[in-house]
Amino acid sequence: MVAYKIILFVILIYLIYALFFGRKRNTRDKNPSEEELMVECAACKTFIGISEAIKKDGKYFCSQKCAKVKQ
């Protein structure tokens, strides 16, 4: 009977540990490939995601206005 109580106590401690500390570990470990690289606009110094940036003459710009690109 004492062995069952010890086993249940160990399981209870494990569940409490997993509940409080398991989630924090998962939110802290992010995959770097999911994060987008941020670049600074050469004109106004605003940061923008590289997928949305306009590249001209080796520099990144946040908009056509900053890049002075005519369309």
C-alpha cells in the first residue's frame, strides 16, 4: 500500500512540474528559420522585413518613396 502512495506522489510531482515548467520551455525555444530578417531603410532608418523591402543599388528601402522608384 505504501508503494502505491509513493508512485502516485511521484506521478503527481511530475505532472505539476510538466504543467508549470514544460510550457515555458516550449515558448522559449523558437525556430530561427520562422523568424524574418529585419533590415533598415537607408533613407528613413525604419526597420522592415526583408521580404517586404525594396532593394536598390545594394541598399534596402521601406517604400518606393524612400527608394525614389518610379512606376
